Amino acid sequence: MTPIIVLIGRTNVGKSTLFNMLTKTRNALVANYPGVTRDRQYGYCQFESNQKGILIDTAGLDITINEIEKKAYKQTLIAIKEANIILFIVDAKEGLMPQEFEIAKKIRIYEKKTILVINKIDSIRDILSINEFYSLGFEKIQQISSSHNQGIQELIKKYLNPSINLKNEKDNTKISKNKNVESEKSKIKIAFIGRPNVGKSTLINSLVKEKRMITCNIPGTTLDSISIPIKYNLKSYILIDTAGASKNKKNLNNFQKYSIIKTLQTIEKSNIVLLIIDANIEVCNQDLSLADFILNSGKGIVIAVNKCDKLNSVNKKRIKELIKNNLKFLSFCRIHFISALYKKGIFQIFQSIDEAYKASQIKISTSILTKNMHIAIKKHQPPIVRGRRIKLKYAHLGSSNPPKIIIHGNQVKYLTAPYKRYLINFFYEALKIKGTPIQIQFKENLNPYIK
């Protein structure tokens, strides 16, 4: 049985830093800025006995000022219900706060095993400021410094025992959060990418059939990259919601800029990227920039046009043509018209995701690649340079993910960009590859008579 451990506390007490230390990752966004964490963030904590616990980072329980923070508060309460162990984090540097008595009352309602974790003890010399936390009335207490890795191993050994009895175990459905420990490599990681307020979080909520992500019509609701493991048709996936890349870079604060960096890092770590476009807004430079970055990263791509519930077939055809004209370099991608809010056409996306992932891992023999290359040459020969025609001799697969075709020949450095694009498009057509970019590298055959 895998214990579920939730981190609870005020904003900015070090929950996300502790999450990163326990999971040995940098998945949780950390900043000296209140309200950074909004959605539940899941990760795995490794124990000495080679067992794992599921760790949940949550939003602070002390602020519910605006609509987003109220929804973040609800997400935190859901996380408490899911958990077997609660780590109640407090800040020794700031001392005991009145809000923490209220948080303690809320925690006790759920009757879960609770450990009071006194964080940031490295900057405290006066023991009295630490002792005041004992008035909260918790028996199990551990002093740590998450940023300096002090007391964390003691916390794991004393309190995070994986052999605890699990309560309220939920049955797995056709689509469910995967609470069994599986190999990360066996799961297809899908990054949800798009402009702010395009419907990324709403789509994830519709796919997992619960209000898992905070959604709001305020741009910038999602600040961190959040991973949600799910199953669909007996296959495992990880859906990664990301912060939307803001169009107006001048008005970004440092935290929002870091969110964009995390989004780009998420693209690098994913297998497939789901590029989400708003049907009510025309494709702009921002979509082009995102698409170009995804293409250069070599990841498989599926395009989802969201908010299509009121579009007829004529409008859909027009939007499809606009996308093909503006994003010509993504002609190999499948396009889906969906409504995340009304759950229309959303599950067909998985078929294209599987297709793109399979194409990215494809193995093609040298004979097939060389044969198709010669067919392409016969239809459209390479240009003549200095009285001699460029000669392409043979092709082989250099690597997968994405497929890289290496072509050997003479004078290949003189090949023009249009002819290179022609060859790439020909390979897409001939090999019936959909959803993943093909890269071509040209290698000059050395003349054996030149020393």
C-alpha cells in the first residue's frame, strides 16, 4: 500500500521547498512570493525500504481573497481528504501566527495522522520561539530546515512509515488518477501548451472527470507546471498543465517570467505536446512562437482548437485552413476541434497522442529510407552546382524521438532550403508519419583521393 502525504500550512512557510527535497525534484515552483502554489502538485517520496509515498503540495490555507485563491483553498481541502498523513508546516522564523490555530482546527476535523513540522530552524537562536508552536497541541513534532536539508531524514524515518493502514481507498476507473507506483518511463507525458485563458486547465479537468485544476477566466490562473497521472483505455499518461505564455512581455513580473521558463522546460521533458488554440481568436505571433519552439524541441505535436461548441462545419473548415496557412511547418500534425467545457471531442485526442508517440519511436530500415529517397530524387532532382548535379547516395536512420534521417552524398552543403523541405515532406508522405517532426541531416562523402 502506498501512503498519501499532504503538505499543509500558511503561504510561504516552505511547503514547496520541502516537497522538492522529499521528491528530489524541482517540480514545485518556489519563490519568496505568497500564493505561488495554487493547484495540487503530486510527486513521489522514496523511502529506505525501496517503497514510495505519494506526496501532495498544496496552496496556503490562510488566504481566500479573490476567486482564484478561494478555488485554491478548495483544492487544498480535497488534498486533505485524499491523504493518510498530514504534514502541518509552520515557520519558526516568523513565529506562531493566529491563522495557525484556525488551520489546526480544520485539520483535526479529518482525524488524520498529523505531524507538526517546524521549518526554518536554521535562522532561530531563541528556543522559546520554537517552543510556542507546542501550544497547537500536536504530539508528533519534527524540527527541520527544508532549504538546508536539516532534519528531513529524521522526519522520514520517524513519521513517514509506508506500512500504515490506508483508508478510503478509491477504485480505479477507466480514467482515474493513478495511485499505484508505476515506472515514469512507461507513461506518455503530455504537456498542455497555449496562451493564457485558452482552456488548458478546463481540458484537464474534463479528461480526469473532476475539478482537479483551478479554472478561472482571469489570465494567468495557472502559474506552475502541474502533473496529473491518469489512465485511459488501460494506458498510462501524465497530463502536465502549464502557465500560459503571456503576449505582453513588458508587463511580466519576475515570477511570471519564471513560469514561462518552467513551461519551456516542461516541453523539453514531455513526450507529446498538445498545442491548444482558442477558436475565437485568430492565430497570432504568440502561437507561432510556441509552435516553433515545440518543433525545434523535436517533440510530437497534436493541435486542439478549443471553444468550438458554437462553430458550424463551415467555420471549422475556415479555421483549419487558417491554421494550415499560418502554421505550415506543422502540416504533419492532427487537428482536433473540441470544447473542453462541454467535453465535446476531447477523448479523440488520445488516439492522435498515441499515434504521435508511436511515430516518434519508429524504427525504419536503411533499405526503405534509401529506396524512398531515390523515388523522391526521380520525381524532383537536386539542383546543379558548378556544372555538377548534387548527388544523394543513401539514407539511414540516425536516431528516434524524433526520427532523424541521415543522407549521405556529394556537394550536399549546396542543397537549398526548399529542396530540403521537399525531401522532409516526401518522407512524411511516403512513410505515413503523423504527429512527430522529421529531422534530416546531410553528410558529405569524402573523396578517397584527397589526402
